Amino acid sequence: MREEEEFTGSGQRVFVAGFRRSMRLCRRKARNSHLPCYARCPSGCYSAVAAPYEEVVRYQRHPGDRNRLIVLVGPSGVGVNELRRRLIGVNPYQFQSAVPHTTRSQKSYEENGREYHYVSRETFENMVYSHRMLEYGEYKGNLYGTSTDAVRTVHDEGKICIIDLEPQNIPLARTHELKPYIIFIKPSSVSCMKQSRKNARFITDYYVNMKFKEEDLQEMEESAKKMEVQFGQFFDHVIVNDNLEEACVQLMSAVRRAQDEPQWVPATWICSDNQS
């Protein structure tokens, strides 16, 4: 499998599996997907974005309950993938990503359920229509996506599932079953990033191993501001990734609190539990 470099947030370069880049690219294309809106999201799911008020209650996860889904959100280049990778690396027996689904052909060295869940296009599109995809997109003629089934598999193993989503897909994850804890990874100021990222490099659709330019940093800062304005009501915690080591410690602490300490959650999540 070809691997590519990705910025870590500390001026380091790391390698990430090619499917992560595929997902990032197809996410961009997913906004204009050929599948209709009602297939991409449950009825009214996006109305929550503009909702001025949502009733909340205090929720304490019991030891016997499933773990809460951890969702990382942040602008491109801020280091979301590296933080997720490091968190899983700390304890892979406790933390795990959801294995994506894809319609592309399985390669000889790959194992179904390890790199991907390999399915037909018809099966994939049926999963989209039945609202079983948290995100999906098309890249080079193949569909890729993260499913609720894959998240459920991780939780059934007693682990904590860590995924990253584009902010517009957050409403799809906000269900009483998953009870996601949303962590926003935020960049520091442009002046600070000039120092911390002066040796950092990143990938684009066309070039690999490019240095960050000042306009890239400004774009990252502006993107983060827009995310906070449009989706900030969904963020349970915010971490400024100015120093990767410190951000990783903060992330670990936040994940622990999400599982072990009382948190405010939508009242409908608890009502749904009581009715089921």
C-alpha cells in the first residue's frame, strides 16, 4: 500500500495509509454526490444545524454501557489524523478506528475487514439510502465511506471508536446509540503556526511534500473560524493543537472524561434509551 506524508502539527512528517487520503479527497467530492439529499441524510437531520435550542440532560455512562463514539473535527492540516493515530497507538487494545467500506477491488495483500470492508456498489448505495453511512464519497470511480456498522463493530468489542468527520456530517452521528463526543481540533494563531509549522509539509491533490505557505496557514485559521460559527454548538470540547505532545495529552484526558464523567447530551438520546 502506498503511503503519503501528512502534517502532524509539530513540524514533523508522518506517513498515513493511502485510504485516508482517498477519504479526504472523496469527502470534498461528496458535497456534489449523484445520490439525492434524502439519501445522504435522514429526514430533517440538517435542521439541527440551525436549531436555536436543544433540550439537554446530564448523562452518566454506566460501566456496562457501550463506549461513546469519539469524533474529531478540524480544518485540513491541523493534525486531526495524527492525533487520532497517536491516541490509538497509545493503547490499540482500547482505541480503534472504524474500518471503512469501499467498492474498489480488493488487492492481493489486503484482508477484508482489515484495510476495508469490500462491498458491491449496489450494497454500498443501499447502505447510503438506509442511512447507515456517517460519511461517504467517490474517488476515481470507487465509493468510500465510514458506516455505523463499522463503528458498532468496534463498540461491540468493548473498545472506544475514534473517527474524524467533516463538520457537516456531525448530525448523522448524533444518535442515541452512538452518543458521540465531538472534539474540535483548532489551530493556533497564524503567527504561532509560522514557528511551529516552519518545517512541516503536507499533501494536496497534485503535489506531495509541499511546505506550508502563509496563505495555507491563513486558510486553515479562516476555515477553523467558519467551523466554530456554523457547528460550534455541537462541539463538546476544543483543543488547540499548538504543541502536538500537549494536544495528545489533552485529547486522552478528554476521551477519558467523555466515558467516565457526567456530560450534557440531547434529552432525546436518553428518552430513546428509556423507550428501547
